[in-house]
Amino acid sequence: MKARLQDAIAYIRTQSSVTPVAGIVLGSGLGNFTANMEIEVEIPYGDIPNFPVSTVEGHKGRMILGKLDGKPIVVMAGRFHFYEGYSVEEVVFPIRVLKMMGIQTLFISNAAGGVHPDFEVGDLMIINDHISFFTPNPLVGPNDPEMGPRFPDMSEPYNKELIAKAKAIGAELNIRLHEGVYTGVTGPTFETRAEYRLIQLVGGHAVGMSTVQEVITAVHMGLKVFAISVITDLGIREEDNVITHEEVLAAAKAAEPKLTALFRGLIARG
Ligand code: HPA
């Protein structure tokens, strides 16, 4: 695996001289973050050796290198989901690439269904912990001790200082922020009513089809992680509750300016 990672990084280095300090993974419908960047280069995933290629609508599938407010960063516009048929190794491959490119902090966004009664569509939830709802663990298999420990501690996967900073920025910018537990599922089905209720019962506040495997990989490699969900639909409602991918994308897009402002503030202060 190391050779495959090194090939990817060697190619990226031929395209860009940026040594990023932070990496950002943009979730469904959240691709416009890069409008604020001074972009050096955009690399389609298909050009990067050993990179999987993104297929889902709303994911642009490009790695973007450049600066945000003077800070060198790398953005992944589009990610790989287990439900697309990628192996869990493929899902987390880009996270390992970002770490080996030099990032110290990983910022992750996603679209998620809310199961907390206070949540409304369009709200943001800072992830302070997660539950893997039967998503395969990306660290199963031989461990390379140069990458990280065999049995990584997961008591604080989401960096507390970054959470505190995000809350301060949210208060300054008047952005309504929740904090809670993200429950990772494989998808691609949205949950049944009974499953949404079960997720609430086990202590989840939001549910989505990404992030958990990426965060496990990032923590394994010693990265600081900040992650946030855009609540794009509500899982627990009395009325008819049909959820569509279109509505998820539209809600994510509508909430994007808030998310962008928050990430931008965090990177500027980081
Ligand atoms: N469930 C799972 N994944 C999701 C949802 C949801 O309700 N909304 C957006 N991604």
C-alpha cells in the first residue's frame, strides 16, 4: 500500500509545489468552498495514480491545491463512499495521501439526516463523537506501525480545541450550531423509520453514509480532525417522510455559506 500512496503523491508533486497544512473533504452538495481560494491547480481524481474515481451526482471529483487566506491547503471536492462499491481501503486512500502530503489537520463535511428533536433542515452539527453502525473498520488487516498503532485510541477522535474554536466563530457569525454524535451507516438506502428511531435510541444525533472510516484512518495517522454535518433531512417526523437525494443536495447547497464561513474562520485561526 505504501508504494501505491507514494506513486499518488509523486504525481501530485509534479502538478503542485504546495505543501498543505490542512486538508478539507467536501461532502454532498458542498463543492463550492473553493470559490474563496487562490487556486494553484485542480487535479481530476482520474489523473492521480491509484485514486478511485467518484461517480455520485454532486461530487466533482477533483483535488484542489492552493491557498485560503494565505494558508496552503488541499481540498478534496468529492469523496468515495462505500455504497458506491469501493472497498474500504479505497474509501480511505485519499485521507492517507493527504496526511503524507503534510497536512496536520483534516476538516470534513457531510450531509446527514437529523434524528435529534431540536434539529431543523439546514442546521449544522459539529461532530463530537461517532458510532459506526456496522460500517467496516478501515484498519482491519495487517498494520504498518510507520502509519500508526495497531490499536488506536478513539477517546477523542474530534479535536476539542477545534470544536471550541468553531463554537466561538459560530457565535461571532451568528451561525446556529449543534454538537452531537454522528452515526455512520453504509447506505445507500436512507433509513427506515424503525432504524432512525434505533439510531436515536443508541445515542446518535445525526446519520450519514460517510466520514466514520475517514476519521478512523485520520486518527490512526495522528491527524487532528474537525468534522461537521449539514442536516439535510429529518429522520423522525410524524408526517409522511420520504427522503430524496435531490432534497439532500438542495439542503446542503443552501447551508453551504455557513459551513464555508466556519471552515474559513477555523483555518485562518488554526
Ligand atoms: N441518512 C443517511 N445518510 C444521509 C441522510 C440520512 O437521512 N441524509 C443525508 N445523508
